[in-house]
Amino acid sequence: MEKFIKQGQIIVGLDFDNSQSALEITKFLNPENYKVKVGNQLFTACGPQILEDLKKQGFDIFLDLKYHDTPNTVEKAVLEACKQQVWMTNIHLSGGQNMIEAAVNAKNSISSEILLIGVTVLTSLDQKDLSYIGVSNDLRDQIISLINLGKRGGIDGIVCSPNDLAYLNKEEMDSFITVCPGIRVKAESGGQKRTSTIHDAINMGADYLVVAREIISSSDPLKVINEIDSYFI
Ligand code: C5P
């Protein structure tokens, strides 16, 4: 059996509407192997208490709220995320340069070690979707220009489709954290338009992979977790 996942590389997206379901899944996860992601649904349903519960279980938490608002509001929101002592949080890079800088300022203002990453183009979007929202850039150019904007603003890394990793040069790959959603244990898509398998995404150089539905919507989540467990080095 080929072993190719390093400890901590898989982030399980806890996309639930209640804390009980989330905490039932995390019982099967070893916090040394897996990090967890609390997104808009779970955080809106449960509030910061879920962060406390997961921290108690020993998990590093990616607070995935994808802040995208005025610079002032995002600065204050990122400050609160820093105070929650989560491992990572994120903003939409399409919020613009001032918003990115405000988010980075918030982190620096309290010397937080939180990792602040930027969403480029959601993996659920393709070229046609971009044109419908009035973006005439080619998908690739749009991703590259958002990566450059984020880099100039001082973010720690990006959220992107594994296929987009090819747009980063070696220096960027070494200095930038890459977090890839749209990951499948086996090849097949499930609603996201730009997907990849765990194996291929790691081969392409992704630092962290987000896996949600493949685990949490499975009729047998433990079987899927056991399969992923078998790939850890
Ligand atoms: O594995 P699955 O497709 O269910 O993963 C979806 C998760 O990845 C959701 O929590 C979604 O918010 C997140 N995601 C993301 N950035 C994207 C696309 C999806 O954080 N660009």
C-alpha cells in the first residue's frame, strides 16, 4: 500500500448544522493526522462554543468564514478570529487590496500566529460562471492576478483548486501555503467543477487538502476515514 499523506495534511470539513454531528465524526479522527475546518454553516449554527469543543479534543482549527466585506469590518473580524486562537482563517482575495491589508494588519497588530490565507476563485466556479458575474478575465489570469494581490498584501497562502497549483512558481510554492478543496478520495466530481484526488493533489504539491462530503456524507464515514488513514506515512 502506497503511503503518501503526511501527518496533519488532511483538513476535514465539518459541514454540519449542529455540534453533536460534528463531534461524533471527530471521535474517529486522530488530531495528529487530521485538522478540522469549521465553516459558515457550523459556525452560524453553533457559534464559538464549537471551537472550544474541538480545541478540547486537541484539533487545530481552520475557521473558514471567507471574510469579504469593507476593510474596517474584515480587520475587526480577523482580530476576533485571532483571539479565538484558531490555527488558520481566510478572506476572499477579490475583496481587494485594502481589505487584504486590513486583514493582515489585524493579525500583525496582536502578533497572532494564525495563518491567514486567501480564496482565489472558488473551485465551484468555471469560466462561464466568471463571465456571468462580469469577470472578463480568463480563469487562469483571474487566479494569477488574485494570487499576486494576496502576495503583495502579505497573506500566508491561498485556497485554490489543485489544478491551479501549476500557476505558482517554485519560490511561491515554497513560501506560500496552499490549501486545496474539491478533493475526492477516488476520482469523481460531486458538484465541484475543479476537483482532484488526494493522491494527485499531493503530487501536485498541495500543503493541505480539504475533504468534507466524501467523509461526512458517506453512508459509512468510518470506512472512508480508515481508507484515508491507510495512506498516512
Ligand atoms: O469535499 P467537499 O467538496 O464537500 O468540500 C467542500 C468544502 O470545501 C466546503 O466546506 C467548502 O466551503 C470548502 N471550499 C472551500 N473553498 C473552495 C471550495 C470549497 O473552502 N474554493
